[in-house]
Amino acid sequence: MTESNETEKTQTFEINNAITVTDLAQRVGANPVEVIKNLMRMGIMASLNDAIDFEVASPIAQFYGYTIKLTSSESDSPQTATASDSSNESEGQEARSPVVTVLGHVDHGKTSILDALRKTTIADREAGGITQHIGAYQFSASSGNNITFLDTPGHEAFTTLRARGARVTDIAILVVSADDGVMPQTLEAIDHAKAADVPLVVAINKIDLPDADPERIKRQLSEQELLVEDWGGDVLSVEVSAKTGQGLEDLMESTLLLAEILELKANPNSLVHGTVIEAELNAQKGPLATVLIQSGTLKIGDNILVGNVWGRVRAMTNHLGEAISEAPPSTPVRVLGLPEVPQPGEILEQVETEKEAKFISAERIEKDQPSSTQPASLEQLANQIGMGEIEDVNIIIKADVQGSLEAVRGSVQKANSESARANILHSDVGSITESDVLLATASGATIMGFNSKVESAALRLANNRGIEVRNYTTIYQLIDDLNNTLKGMVSPLLEEVHQGQAEIKEIFTINKIKIAGCVVTEGVIRKDSMARIIRQKETIFEGPIMSLRHFRDEVKEVITGQECGIALTEFGEFMEGDFISTFTQEEKAR
Ligand code: GDP
């Protein structure tokens, strides 16, 4: 392809026989996605790197006001390709269907969209077939191309699979209700998809409602740096109604378009590799596992391994409950033949012979397979940075209020060292939740809280998965720890040691300083301790003690049963009935 000698005004350029979609889009100044869409309208499925020939490229160029000429030169022309073109390095690879998860805020219509898609596609086209719940299903758009949907909507399920080491989803459909807008879980979903590097198609749902306002949704998304096409970005967005069915075909086609752009491929002839999506113990049949086939074609009789358990495929059914004998890539299939119920997220592998399967299984049992997740503590991260093994520290930030969140985010963004940088995967106001721990597990992140409550289920999960949750009461301490980590230095581990508690009985003001008149109800209050003000069981402040008096004397400590006056450095809004609980932070041995 050579540059045209014509002037800009005539808008003519030359190509040798063919041009790639990306190049063509660049030459005519169009969005590549637009070009692919136009090609689809011409009945041609092409992805970004596919080359299209002169006859096809010409009308597209004309559409954008350009004329293409063929050069006479014989020089190396790109090969004309079809969508299933395979390059040398990806030999045996063939196009496969996308695997899609539906994400979004609660009640925005994730389940309704899945149900509606199922009804419009399966029930109509496949003679009244009713989908069985197997955790995933596959169906065809009107163009005849298949899409595989994972049946559990929401980012928790999405990240749970990822946390177990499985990369399953190719594309996420982000559902946003047109009458409600971008909500906290929409933002969470965006962050989870970003962390997983999974591209989004936006489905603006409920447009049948009178107060639906799709433009508002697009603007709100743009504020999250998610630019849909009419906003100058390249994120595909479709207006739909799960209720009336409007736009659902478009949603499927946009998903397929994105799949084309992603050039999803797999080798149907390799040994099978898949992921367990769901599993159960059936009373009659024994263990049943729904497996998403990711490469290879699973057949009856194949020897399979899941973790250290091996078996042989005895029967397979699809999402319609029909018996099948072969499952190619991107097919969800229910497999009978494992002796035990596997865990969702576990990997299924095919092995050539039973002997090999038994051998690998025995070897794995002996080694007692390490889990696929990689919990990351600041200490481990510091060590890895010190050794030059990593350059990014993934963190999730939770703070009590918006103001402190902004402050923490601001400081974290500045906290980069020469050797590493902090990468905020997700930040939000509120408690530390299970969803945060899952995201941390899936992305090897550390959770840093600022005055945040840790939900008990989240704490259990974090302990279970070995995820570090650090909760700070001063931004300074948080940034200090992070800076040390980024420099490859291990910060000391601080442990809180409770010392005592006093109840506030009355409040005085001396020289404009508020003093809490207290009785020590437990332990001992020391002047060099940190104090926490507890009002109706909630901590409202934490900070150092400025003065501790017993009667008129400044003292070092006051013991249970004694009266005392306490003043704090940064706090004076005491109330009668508040408790002052004191503690020290001591370095703990690692
Ligand atoms: P999910 O929590 O995101 O899975 O949301 P659901 O699918 O359960 O839907 C929440 C509510 O919104 C239900 O009452 C649905 O009937 C309703 N809903 C879902 N989609 C639409 C739609 O397109 N139009 C209207 N009017 N209501 C819808």
C-alpha cells in the first residue's frame, strides 16, 4: 500500500489488492468499529487485522467520501482473509463463540435480560426447548452465530470464578437501568470488569418506561471514563427492554461484533481444556459438572482430570438437556463421569490415556496442589518489589466518608517510587465487603481501609483466602506503609494492644480546652496511649492524648476506679456517657 500522489482534496488513495480493516479505518478517518459494522451490513464478517480486498474496501471508502485505486506494483500485498483466517503462530485456531457474563446494579434487569434472551432465542427457534439450569447456556443470534451466556449474573459470581484462577468471561454486558442511572454496583461492576481486563457492552435497559433517559446514562458513564460511541468513545451501547424485547437482537449483534473485534479463537483439535462452572451431586447419576470447554473438543470416553480427581466422560448433555457426543470450544456441557463433585472454577483437562490420568492424579495428591489464588500481603509485595519481580501494587481502597476517600486516593496516586507504582483497582465509601475480598483475591490486591468497618463475612473470607486487610485511622500511616512497600521495604506490622476504658461523667473547659471528666471503668489509662471515643458503641474519633490529670496533677497513668480528666490533641466534642477506650500500637514479630 503506497501513499497517493493526489491532493488531499480529491481524497483518493491507493492500495495493493487488499487492506486491513484497521488501516482502512485510519485512511478514511473512521472508527474501526464503524467500519466493521458497515462490513457486517454487507454480509462480511471481518476483524481488525483481517485484510479485505479492493472490491470490498471500495464501497466502504466511498461511504466515507474516499476513492481507492489499485496500484500496479506487485509488491507484497497483504493476503485477503476471511474471519476464520489463521496466522502461522496460531495454527489450528478457529473462531469461537464469545462467553458472556451479565453485570450491573441490583434490579437493573440482569436476570430479566437473560430470561428474555432465552425466550426470544431458544424457545422460538429450537421448537419449544426449555433450558435446563446448568450454569451456562449457548444460543444463536439471528445471524446464526452463537453466544455462550454464564447464567449467574452479577460481579460477585464473575469475580468468584476469577478468584479461583479461572479466566472464563470474554465480554461483560453491563446492564444499567435507563430510569435509575449509574449506581454503586454499576461502578463496582465496571471496576471488576476492568480489573479482569474484560471489555464491556453497555445495555441500557427498561427503555419502555416513560421516565427512561438513555442520554443521562451515557453522560454518567462518560464521567466514569466509559465512553460509548455517541460520546466519541468505542464502547458499544444498546438500548433495550427486557420487558418488550426491544433491542435484544441488537444487543446480541453488538456482542458478536465485539467478539469479532477481539478475534476470539480456540483450537478445536487440541487436548481439551475447560473450566467447571457449576457442579452438584445428583441422587441418581452421581457427580455432575457443568464445564465450559475453552479449547479442544470433549467427547464421550475422553479421560479427564479436575485437580487431582480423574474420570472418564460417560455422558454429556447440553443446556437443553439433550444428549450430545461432542462439545467444541465455548460450549457449556454437563458432564457425567467424575467420581467426585468438583468446585466451580476448577480446571478440567483432558489426558490421552487412563494411565497418564492416574499418574498425574497420584502425583498431585502427593504434592497436595497449592491453591491457584495468590494472596498478596504488603510484606510479600515489598519483598517482590525489592527483588525486582513486580512493578505494580494493586490496591482496593475503602473509606468512611467521601472526603477522606478523595484524600486517600489523592495521596495514593502520588505515592509512586522509582521501582513500583500503586494501581487502584477499586475505591469506594463504605464497609469492606466480601465483593472487595473476592476482587482482591482475583487480582492479587491488598485492601486498605481508612476508618472502614470490615463486614464479618468479609473478614472470614479474607482470613480464609489469606487476603490482607489493613485498616488505618491516619492517612499518614496508610501512605507511609504504601510508600515503604513501593520502595521494597517491609513496614513493621502493628498490633493494637488494649489498655483500658473510662466513662465520661462531665465536661469542663479550662483555658478554652475541653476536658472530659471520667471514671476509669477498666484497666489503666496511660498518657502515652492512643484514645478512641466511643459513642453508642460507634467509634467517632481516634487520636493521641494531650493531657491526663488526676485531680490537679498531670499524671502518667490512672487505674480502674479512679477519676481523671482527659484532653485530646485533636478532639473536644465530648458528650456525657461517651467512653474513652485506650490502646497502644506495638510492633508485632513477623
Ligand atoms: P436484577 O437484580 O438486575 O437481576 O434485576 P431483575 O431482572 O430481577 O429485574 C428487576 C425488576 O425490574 C423486575 O421487577 C423486572 O420485572 C423489572 N424489569 C427488568 N427489565 C425491565 C424492562 O426492560 N422494563 C421494565 N419496565 N421493567 C423491567
